[in-house]
Amino acid sequence: MNSSVFFLYLFNFSMIGALPIIFFKKGEKNPHWWLTAAPFFLCIGFLTLSYAEIVPSLYPQVSWQMQADIIATALASTSISLISYTIGTHRIPLNLWHQEQDQPHHIVTYGPYEKIRHPFYTSFILSLTGAFIFCPHWVTLLTLVSGIIGLQITAVKEEKKLQNHDQAYKEYMKKTGRFFPKYF
């Protein structure tokens, strides 16, 4: 396992893990929050065990490992950049995931939000995708799939709340993609 790529992912997942502490408003880490966060904890834990060679790889060093490392590095770097860009876009911290009592005060439609509605979630999906490419294993595939499902459920709930709050959000949804830019 490539040490440089592993430590890049360690940093990437550390940024994701630090968001509730350094950026989001304080909130309750309820069961739904833990379920959504679990794939990220599991993924970095598994990558660490694989790096330490405690868990044997299901896939021996393959001929395309260098290409996989390059793709994984690009995805982690994009994830880190998107997290940083998204943080820089906000003037105030966001609500922590899954806080039923928090209502949005306004929508943000500039910066990364100009093209996608959930840039943080996009960065999280990029990190899980890259981790799977870097360490192709049924565990990293499970974290990728469960992470996408959890973020999809969370995004749908948030969007429903925002649609009820603001007609402008409905118009915004027509122009932007949920996790990736809308091209059509």
C-alpha cells in the first residue's frame, strides 16, 4: 500500500471528521447522524488496518496499482479542495446533520453551490470512492455504497425542508445537481 496515498486519505478523513467540531454549529449526534457517519469511521479504520498489514488484502498488488493510486490521489485532493472551498463560501457555520429543530435561514447559491446543492456531501462521496479505488476490498465497497445511501437520504430530507421553507430553493434545484453538476 502506497504510504503517500494512505496519509493523504488519513488527512482527507481527518478533515471530514473535524467538520462537526470546527465548522458546523453544535448539535446532537443522534442515531441518524451516527449511521451516516459510520461508513467514514469504518473506511479509515479499515484503511489503517490494511496499511498496517493487520488485515490481509483480498487483492494482491495488481498491474494497475500505479494508475489506481493516481486516481485515488486525484479524488482525495479534489475532496480536500472542495471541503476547503465550501468552508470558505460560508459566512456562518451550518447546522450539524440531522438536527430536526434547526431551520435554514437562507440558501447559499454561490461558490461551489452555484453548480451543486451539497458540495460537502460530494466531497465525502469522492473520498469514499477514492478509498475504494485505492484499496479495492468488499469493506471499502460497503463503506462507499452505505455512505452514498446515507448521504442521499440526508440530502433528500434537507431538500424537503428547504423546499417547504423557500420557493427560491425549488428554482435553484432546477438549475443544479444534488451531488454533481447538472449538464442538461
